[in-house]
Amino acid sequence: MAGNREVILADFQACTGIDDVGEAILHLEGTNWDLLAAIHSVMPQDSQQLPSEMSPDIEMIEEIRGNQPQQPQQSFTSEVFLQAPTNSNTTKVNVTEVVKPGTSKPKCHKVPRLLTFNVNYDNRVVKIEISETSTVGDLKHLIWELTNKAVCQQELQGWKTEPRSNLTVLQTLDLPSENTLHIVSNPAMEVGDSASDSVTLSDRLAQTYTLNVKDEVHNKKYRLQFRGTRTVLEVKSDIYSLIDVPVRNQQWKGWPSTLKDDKVTLAQSGINFPEHNLSVGKIPSKDKKDIVDLVDSDTSEEEQEDGEEFEDATESFNVEDDIFIDHIPSTKIQRLIPDNVEDEIVGTLHFVEQFEKRYGPAYPDFFVGTFEDAIKESCLKPVKERKLLAVYLHHDNSVLANVFCTQLLGFETVLQLLSTSFVVWGWDITHEFNKNMFLYSVNLTLGSAAASTVRNIDVDTLPVLIIIMRSRSNTEIFTIVHGNIGVNELMTNLVHAVDVFQEQRRTEIGIEEERQARERVKQEQDKAYQESLAADRAKEEAKQIQELIEKQKKEQAESARLAEEARKEAHRQAVESSLPPEPQPGVGDGVLKIKVRLPAGKFLERRFQADTPLQTLLNFLIVEGYPTEEYKVLSSWPRRDLTSMDSKLTLMELKFCPQETVILEER
């Protein structure tokens, strides 16, 4: 029985391409070591129609051999709920799988289970329900949406079977329906003596470093991006796939002098952020090298004897230099993308290089970068600059790959159409790790529905060309062109996609132009309003300034007037204090009675001594409010201006009569 199981295990791995023995045994035990049922359980099933294929008039019918009656298709629907305890809203995703009638056993079409995860974080429990066909990365992404705990900082404990990476499918972990996990701090992040050091290192590990690498061997330059969690050794291994120089023979310049261990991460290496310049070359050959031992452990004794004879023969040869063997090229065909490439940029660089080596110079201009960058370059640009995105998915086990790449993708008309209307991005899903990595990127950028569509593509129909279009603010899969078609069918599909895209783009351009016109009118109105408001504000400010000036002038004039009045009052009081008292009537013959006629016609009257100086009369008028600088005093006969005469002269000297009348006039 053990021997049979080994054969079944080998056949299962050969048919499904699953390299992990544990995962393969898990699938076989789930079907009681039924090879056919196990193969069908992991083979993708078509479960989604594309926008270009949706039609109520299409019905899929499968021919059943023999006399068995035709049975209708059965469909099973599973619901995925996403719910947080603090929020009453629930997100539900329906995943429908169509089971077609056939000769396989019913148990190979089992409906994926709905797994429940109770995640303990920060003294609370987050409940998440997700399909077992999802990956650990999908689960962590949902945890991030509910807890704001970054995916790179999540260390989940409590697994029944510890997952190898974020791309591990939950179904392969043999989990129960109810699971309890705990989020703890990632040990890789806990470096440093203080909390601030830990936070700083966490930020660096989550950052993306850009390495500008100069290839001195082939005189090329590469601009590569790596996460801070990648080690220096992993970077050097990735460079090996580009320059074909093993790590042991690489000679680097530009790494920090403090770097002693290649196993440290980029975040801990001390390189510059966000960009760091490096150069790599090949270690020059030494004067003498050892002959590489080409004898394998399973070499026959005859071959060893031949080798000994050859070594003996070399002693008789007159050879001045030793024999050096630096590198023996492998005859094994290299994959378009090596296994376990964690950086999409490095993967696409390797894809383009190997594609040209394998299929010749006539190939599409593949976009080098991440899948997310390809979407930004094609679908997320302004409407007039937008293009379609064509994703070429390759699988080395497909017999259609060589014909599709050389005769269809290399056809001149196809190349011209792809160059003018498409951004082309390529990926190799031969290795399961690379496939899961692509599905993870699709799930992050296009959603779980698109990822399910890609996951359900049958390997027998690969390679495929996935056409992705931006329509009504949504980026989605428009159609999938399978590899089992001819040039005419491929051109028809591409032209149809371009026509639909152009029509939608014209509509969106019209809407965009109308919006821009409304925006321009609004901006002009806002500008006119602002200019009018500024003019009114300037007028108001000028008016306020003028009023302020006038107010200041009035205040200054009033202050001057009050000062002048104060001065006059002080002078009047001083004069009044020096004014002699008025003599009593009838006292002596030297008393004069003087009447002063005011400008208003009224009279002032006072008695003075005859020997009183003229200044005393003027002082009397000053006390009464008629200062000399504003008024002049005139005698009636003879008419003369007394204020212009000597003020020391007495009234007698001025020949005043006992009853004299003088006139007061304004100057």
C-alpha cells in the first residue's frame, strides 16, 4: 500500500505541479487517496462570467457519453462575511462555483468552507469570516482594514499549522471552522533598546528602497525597488538572475563599510533612503585555479577510470598554463520568472530578458514594474492619455505557449495594435509561489472578484491575454483571450476591446470636457467676484483712510483751538489780576467815564483815572474778551487808532474827555 501511495503521490505532483509534498499529501488524504478526485479538487473551475461574456442567451451544455441522461448543472453559493464588533455594518461577498455534470465523483466538487477567525488585538476581539480559498495575506489585509495594524507588522499566533508565507492558501493549513488568533509584535521589528528605536526600525522595514545598480560586466544600469525586509544576500541573489554572475563571484561597490553580514535586512544595512547607488562587477580571475571536479557521485567506474587515464595523459602534455573552468552553462531551460521571486520588478526584468532569449526579438514592449504600476500607467491616467492593459500570463507546461508567443504575439499587426492602444505586462505562473503572488496583487488592486476570475482560469487554456479596462470609475477585467485561438480571432478580440474602450473614452472625454467647462465658468465667476470684492475692499479702505485723515485734522484743529483758548484764558487771567480796581463815582475830578461801543452795537462802560495808561484800557478790553491782536480801538474825534499808539500814554495825554466814547472794531 505504501508503494502504491508513493506512485499516487508522484502522479499527483506531476499532474498538478504542486512541489510541496505536505500540501500534496493533504489533498490526497482529503479524497482518501483517490487520484482523480484529488486532481479535480485542486483544478480551477470556471465560476465567473466576464463583462464581455455576460448574455442571458448563452447556455453552457456539456456532452455526456453513454446512455446517461443529461443532468442540469448544479451551483453552490458560499457567502463571506466581514464584520467588526464595533460596527453594525457587515460586508458580504458571494462566491458562486458551478459544478458541471461529468464522470468525476461528486466529492471533488465540494463547496469551500467558510472559516471564522476571532483575532485578539489591543484588548478586543475582531471577528472575521472568510473563505478557505483565500490566502493568509487576504486575512491580514482584512485585519488591517479593521484594526489599522499594518500587514508587515502583524505576527499571528495560534495557527494549527504555521503558514509558510502570506501567499499560503488557508485551505492547505487544515484549519477548523472556528479559529482563535493573537496579534503580537513582529520579532523582526523589535530591534533597539528603546521604544523609539523599535518604531524607527519598523518604519524602515516597511519602506521601499530604490537601488540604482550599475552592471559593470555588461555596461547596463538597473533601477530596482526592494522592501526593507529583504536581506542583502537576497538582493545579490536577485542580481544574479540579471547579470548571470553567481553571488560568490560578484564584486560590489557602494555598500556601507559597516556592513559585515549579508544576512541583515536593507533597513538595518545603513544604506541611503529612498535611493542608494551601487555597482557590481565580476571578481577578476586569479593566476591559478583548481580544476572543477565534474565527477558526480553516481558516475560509473568506467568513467572514473577514463578520467584517471585523462589525468595521467595530461602529465605528458607540455602545457604552460593550468586549465580553468569558471562557469558551466546549464542545459536546463530557465523559467521566464524564477521561483520565489518576491519583488515584481525583478520578476518582470527577468521575464523580458528570458522571453527575448526564448522567442526572439519580435515581442510586445512589456512594461517593467509592479502590477499596480502597470495599472497606474494604463488605466489611472487622465482620460485622454488612458490605455488598455493587456496582461500576458505564461505557463511552461502549456503546449500552446510556443505558438502563441511566436506566431500570435510576434505578428506585426498584433504588435502594432498592442503598441498603440495597450500597456502590456507579462508574468509567469508556472511556479505556484509566483501564481499566488500575482493573485495577491490582483486582489489588492482589482478586488476579490477579479482574483477569483484569474484563479479559475484552466491551465489547459494557458497562455492567456487578460484585457483590463477602466470604465465608469471602475478598473475591471473586460475579457480573457485564451491561447487556443488563431491570429484572426486574436485581432478580432483586441479590435473589439479597442472599439469598446474608444467609445467609452469618447463618452468620458465629453463628460470631462463639460465638467472642465463648468469648472472654467465657475473659476471665471469666482475670479470676477474676487476682483469686484477686492475693488470694493480697496474703495472702503481708501474711504476709511480719508475719514481717518479728516478726523485727525479736526482733532489737530480742535487741539490747537483749545490750546489757543487756554493760552488766551491764561493771558486774560494774568491781565485781570494786574488790572487796577475801578474808581468810585464822584471821587475827585480826575475820574473819566469811558464807553466802548462793541461791533454788535452794545456798549461797555467803565471808569478810569485820568492818569491811567492807555494799556490799562486795552487790558480791560482783553479781560472782557476782546484781545488787541483781534480788535482795534478807535477814538471818535479826532478819529485815530489807539491800539497803534504808545500804550504808555495816559488818558489825559490822549486828551480823553470826562465822558469819552471809543469804538471797537475787528481787525
